[in-house]
Amino acid sequence: MRQLSSLDAQFLNVESARIYGHVAFLGIYDPSTAPGGKLGAPEVKALLESRLHLLPPLRWRLVPVPLGLDLPYWVEDPDFDLEFHIRETALPAPGDDRQLAETVQRVFGRPLDRGRPLWEIYVIHGLEGGRVALLTKIHHSVVDGLSGNEIMGVVLDPEPEGRVVDPTPVTPAPPASLPRDRAMLLRGLRGLPRQPLRALRSLPRTIQGFTDLPGANALPGVPTLSHVYSRVRRTLGSDESTDILEVTKARPPKTPFNGPVSAHRRFAFGSLSLDSVRQIRREFGVTVNDVVVTLCAGAVREWLQERDALPEDPLVAMIPMSVRRRDERGTWGNRISMMVVPIPTNEPDPEQRLRRTHELLRSAKERHSALPASLLTDATAFIPPAVASLAARNTVDILSRTRPPLNLVISNVPGPRSSLYCAGAELTANYPLSVIVDGVGLNITVVSYKNRVDFGIVGDREQIDDAWSFLEGAAHALQELENLKAQGL
């Protein structure tokens, strides 16, 4: 058995009839490179069967502790059924990108079955040009961005011929039966004395970094927390510095996508040239991430301008960051932190928008580097498991109905520069889908692959009337920067 961390459990706790905690990748494949020119459910099933022993999270099933007395556990599912997790569907002709997006957003907007391991793969046929799509859904409580890439590295191959993997153990031990409720209740009762100790150990680091937690600047009294921390430090006998990082002063303005979300999603996807992004990076002396965030800021600015809804103040974005160490690879779960950063959506000049983004991100990284890597995990350790679900949903709901803690999520995940293959079929694009919650109804996630950056836009269906416009805006923003480069400005 493996107990979830408090942070892993939060991705379960936030779920409701309208909010889902899973993420997904939409991989587009060219089956012409595969044996027999096919990629379907049988090929995907055979590939996973040969590698399941290298992918333990795919067999994990959630087992809660009765009455929510402690954090839930992962156990190996004794009734694991691979066929249940692999489904096939098809698009009607002509099978264009917008039809694909309609299918994907419907499938993505369905919760995963908690009575099974929390993942599914949909094989989607009927795409233009004979392409095949694989939509892989997996719960965020199981993986973060880097551990998701680890799964991808096991499933996909660098050559169409595949590769030799470590064979399945000759006599694998059969999984034990699911633990009974009584046994889990006793385990939860035994864990009760540890909960205050777990919270107490996290207290100094959490208070020290509290002002950098998402939404903290929306709460009254946050600037006075330095005095609280000073008293706590003296009480615990710590000799750590009492310096508190400056409170982020950017307060998010209200936008059309900052209210309670519905149960339905909009999804749009597209790609831009990674080579162009890298050329702009070199020309202006910034980072690839600076350029990507600038493109997102330009896209959101254009979308809001078209709807006469552009605020005078800059929007505030949450940018996830991995804090997973090399020695933590293969441990699965979540090792992430967050930067909450204003983005210059109020800057009309594209060059100044890029330079301002660079300065804002540089400052945020400096502030973030001074924080403990375990800040989010430490902060969630304070919430008693018995009330964690109610607390998570109520907090998000309250913030969404007042002033939002932030406006949107922007995530940029670096990916491989060379081709990958699934059962011999070449991966030509890899579009991400991520989470939205009450108050934050827009998520832009970008993954680089080969010579392109693949955008996945997820929004609330009631708040976002057209998600494809964001992709057009990002392309316009890239063109503006390329024009500046060509002019030698």
C-alpha cells in the first residue's frame, strides 16, 4: 500500500460534479510507419500489456479511509482489466481538427471511475489524412508533468521498430485482495496521532512562504504574517531568518473567465514553430519560457480586446513548476510548486510586452527560489483529512464568487526534440489538456515536441465562447515579434 501525499489528495478533494482533477494528452499519430499501417486498440493493448510491469501507477486503485480519518491509499487492483481502460471511437467525415476537438472536450468532461485505476486511453479514428489520435486521461493525483513524461517515456519508443524492455517477472506475485473497511478504519485511527505532528513540522516553512501561495494576497491580514512567523520561530526555537518575502501586490482584475465553472469544457489545439521561438529568444536575450508566456499574454489580450473586456490592470497567471529532484524520479505523485505572476496583458507594444514578461518572470523565479520546495505539500498538510474535501471545494467556491485569486493558468513543459513512436506509429503532435476550477476558467498548457510548440487551450464552455481565438492570438503575437526581429529592433 502507498499513501497519497496531502498535495496528491487535494486533486481528488477539489473534484465535484463540475470540476475534474484529471489531465490528458491528445497525441496525433501517423500509422503509415507502423507494422501493417495500423494503430488501433489491439495494438495499444498489446504494447501496454508488455510494459505494465514498468508502469505501476496504471494498476493502482484508490482505497479511502472510512470517515476520511486519514489520507487515502493506492493499492494494486486485484481485478485490473486492461480492456476497460482502452476504448475506440471515430469521427464522422471529414474528420477535421474542430470535429476532433468537439469529441475530445466531451470525453475530457467526464470524471474517471474511482472504482478503477484512474486512467483511460481513447483511440480515435477517422481523422483527415488517415491519422489516428490517442487521448490519454490520467488523474493529477497520480502524476505531475515530469512523472507523466516518465510514463510517456516507457510507452513510446525512439524508433518505429520499438525497443527491448525488461521482461515481465516470470512469476509475478498476485495482487492481494482489497483491504476491508474495518482494516482501513483501524489504519486511519492509528494514523490520527501523526496528523498534528505532520502539520507542526510543516508550520515554519508554510508560514514563511504563505504570501506566495496562490490566492494569499486576496486574504486580509496577509502582510502581517511576518510577525506571526517571528513568534512561531521563537516558540519552536528555530534559528532561521525571520525575513518574509515581499507580498505580491498584483491583484487580479475580473475577466469573463473568472467565475464559477460549469460541468462542460471547450478545447482548442494548435502548434507554432519552436525554431521561431528560439530565434526570438536569442535576438532579445530572454528565455524560451519568456517567449511562450509573452505569446500567451498577447493571445489573452487580443481575446479580451475583441470582447471589450480587457482590464486596465495586468492579469495574474499561475505558472506550475516542477521541484522533483533527480533522485525522486520513479516515485510518481506530485512534486510541484507554483509561481503567481502578473503578465503584461495591458502592454500594447509587443517588444515591451516581451521585456516586461522577462523581468516579471525573473523576479518571480528569484522570489520562488528562496521558498521551500515542499511549500504546497506543507500548506496542504494543515488541512485535516476528514474535512479536506469540503474545505477544498468551499475555498475555491468562495474565492470564485468574490475577487479571484488569479486569472488563468499558463504551463510550459519542455519535451523531446526527436521523434517518438507508439507501436510503430509516429507521434506527430502532442496537445495537452489540463484542469480548470471555479474562479479560474482558462488553462493554457504548452508542450514542446521536435521543432514545434503544441498548445492545448481548456476553458469553461459557459465562459469561453471561442477557444480557437486564443490560438489565432498566439500566432499574431509570434508574428509581431518576428517582424521586430526582421527589422532589427
